[in-house]
Amino acid sequence: MKYRGNLFIMSEIDASLPSLVHAVSRGLRRSWIQELEPHGITPHEWRALNIIIRSTRATDAVTDRGPLRQRDLAEALHIAPRSAAEVVRRLEELGLVSRSPHPEDKRAMLITATQAGRDVEAHVGELRDQAGTEYFASLSPQDAADLARILGKLTEEHPVPQHGRHGQGAAHTGQ
């Protein structure tokens, strides 16, 4: 592999493919962190907010979903319930979510995004989409389609473990 400025030029297919994928991922994550910084939240907190909002949007007779229980958020984030409580506490301090007692289970808390939370999620989502479009702008439409197809295939064949690394039950923080 050769380098020209910040660009990688592959002269042959080699074992550095994982390194290239990591480099692209880090580049996208850096821009995402910059987009989140003015809002005072981390990528992990934004992901939690996004899950909370998607859950609320999915409320209907078919899915029977609505405000999330804290333990359901923990499961969706693949983290321990106590870690989810900390994430929710931070989002609540920022005025992005609110907690209320579950009407049927007094031990459970329901989490709902506030209007401020929905506004931040929408704004950052737009910025993230724009940054992604700009990041991949140098690809031809065919290259972009091929990359999406290949990454989709890899994602299907290697899903994120539900219970920590290699099924050992370790909590993943996503940080």
C-alpha cells in the first residue's frame, strides 16, 4: 500500500483491508464527534437518544411499542442496565429525555424524548447524513453501490453479538 497525502493507494489486495475499514470508520466517527460536541453528548448517548425516539415513532397497533423501559434500552444498546441508567441520567440532565414511572410496573421507568431531544436528534442526524455524503463523494455511483452492497453483506454475515464479545456475556459500552 502506498500513501499520497491522506489517501491510501492499494497496489494489490492485501491483509491491510481491515486497517482500511478501521481508518474509514475512525474518519467518520471523528466527524460525528465534532457534530455532537456543541450538544454536549457522546456518540453513545446520541445512539441511546436515537433508539428512544425510534421506539416512540414506532408506537402503533402492530408493534405495540412506545416509550422504552430502561432495561429495554440497555438491551438495545448491549450494555448493563446500570450503565443504561447512567446514560439516561446524562440525557435527562441535558433536557433531552424524561423519565416517568411505568403505569403497570412501579419498579420500571419509561423513557421519552423531550422536544429538545427530538430537535437535537433530527439536527445531528441531518449533519451526520451530510457528512457521510461528503465523505463518500469521491466515489463513483457504481463504487458507492458496490461498497454499500459489500458492507451490507459483511454486516449480515457478521452481526453484532447480542451478549458481549464472542457470546461471553460481557457488557459492551459502545464508547
